[in-house]
Amino acid sequence: MAGERWYDGLHKGYDKDHRARDIENNGELTPMRMRGHSAHDWPCDERYEPYFERLGLLPFVLQFKRHAPSINHGAMTALIDRWRPETHSLHLSCGEMTVTLEDMAMISGLPINGESLTGTTVSANWRDRVGQLTGVFPEPPEEGERDSEKVLHHWLRGERGVVCPPDANEVVVQQHARAYLWYLLTRVVFPDSTGNKAQWIFLDLLSDWDRKYSWGSGALAYLYRQLDEACRRKKGTSGMGGFVWCLQVWMWERMPVGRPEKNKTPPEG
């Protein structure tokens, strides 16, 4: 492009729509909205924990079932503005940096050993499968609406986000546990850019408690994809999904900008 600087290794298809191009040309961009949520509004029953442990997800659940830390949308947006899809890394004045698989494992507690996190593209009768695995059946779409293979989080929480009955049998406890974990994973690790829907594909991966997946690898790949898309969004209402908690904690550990001050006062007692 005449009159504009070009850098070897950049992909013109990515670069022409990149937020950094607008910044370089003195364009005005607003902070993006990070779709980082928590599952603190859904009680986690201790009876679920043996199943989560069999999946290798108990450390993750114990860490992220609480309130989410406040998201610094401005600092996170500045980070996104420096992301390059060509290298899946941040291009900074000091060089390149990126979130690694080790970072993901250390911050999140997600397992990085096991089968690849790939889901089935077969979606026939997915509502029946949701019913079998969680005990609640999503309503079919109204006439003229597209079947998205997702359920709204508020629907899932309304149907299953209550205390599991104390006299529930093992099947019911497992259904409640799957619904809770599906909610947690799609709220915290795999939210889309809307942040309010649970994708069916992730529930299907929870059908076998003893099948081990590399959830950390899937979370990192999903975060990379969300960053690839977010760095080219420019609307005032633009947002980013993915594991934004992990990205922010990684930023706090690696960079002083936007980092909260540590409480140096020792706890009482």
C-alpha cells in the first residue's frame, strides 16, 4: 500500500483489518469488553468433586468456582492491540511474548496431558443428548429461528443451578455435576464473544468421567483463536471471549502495567 509502512512477515489480509493499523493512522478506538465470567452464582456440591477428580478437572474447579477478579478492560485491550495472528504472539517494543501451554497449566490448573480436545460435528438429536447427560431438555427453536446447538446460560442455571437434592441417587448427582461443569467451562474457559451461551460440543466431552483430555491445550488454542479475531474488531461494542482470566493473570505476572498492588499486610491471626 503506497505511503504506508510495511513489515516483512506480516500477512496483508490480517494487517489491513488490524486494530494496530487504525492506531497507526490516528484512528479512535474504544476499549473492548472482555467476556470473563464466573460460576459463583451456582453452588458447587461436594458430591460432584469425585467426578471432577476423575476427569482431572478438580484443581481447576476449586480455583475458578469463586468470584472472578475484576477485569481491566483498558489494559487487556492494549494487549489485544499488540497481538499478531501470524505468529500467535504479542509484538512489543522489547520483542515478542506469548502465553505458553506451561503458563496455561500453572495458572488454570487445567490438565495438559490426555487426548486432543476435539468435538464431534454430528449434532443430530443434540437436545436429547443434553437431556440424557444433564436431566433437562432444551426447548426446540421457534419457527424461523436457526438451531445454534447452544443453550443460554440463564436457562441452564435456572433449570439446574439449584442445590442438588440431598436424597438424589448417583445418576441425578452425575447429571447435576455435568450441568455445573458445562456451565463453568463455557462461562470461564470457552465463552464465545457473546458470553451468554453454552455450546453443546463441550457437554458431549463430559459424557465419560474416566476419559482424559488435554483441556489446557484446548483452552490455549481457543484463546489464540479469540485473540486472532479480537485484534481485528473495531466497533464500540466489540468484545472478546476465551479464557480472559488466564490472559489477565498472565499479564500481571509478566508486565507491571495494570498490575494490582499486592497486599503486604499479613493476615490477622
